[in-house]
Amino acid sequence: MTLDPDVEQLLRREIRRTDRSMKAVVNDALRLGLGARGKPPRSPRYRVEPHAFGLKPGLDRDRLNQLVDEMEAEETAGRHGR
């Protein structure tokens, strides 16, 4: 098989980027190209990763917006000398 120069350049770039063998990159590209013809590309599965916020006891996560509103109101009142 002979590759066009632009395709060869793309292939070599992908090999360097992924640090995979030429065989693996070519096989994946062919699978993707041949299998996806006429089909919309499939998006990767979305994954949610939970995060522990470490809030202090007594803080209600569901009322944080209210807390911010109250703090902004206090700041505004302080600027106006109230």
C-alpha cells in the first residue's frame, strides 16, 4: 500500500502523539473510517466524577446561593453606610 504524502504525515503525527505502533494507528483509523461511513460519529461516553467539597458542619449545600446573596447585601449596605 502506498500512502499519499499528506496521509503519511498525518499518520506519523498520530503515531508520535499517541506513542502507539503504526499497525495500531492504521487499524483504528480504518475501523473508524470504514465503520462510520454514513453514520454520525459517536461521542465518547460522558462520565461524572464526584468531588468531596469538604464543607464545614452546619453549611447547607442547597442554600449556598442564599448565603452569597446575604453576603452581597451586607457588603452593599456597608458601602452605603447603613
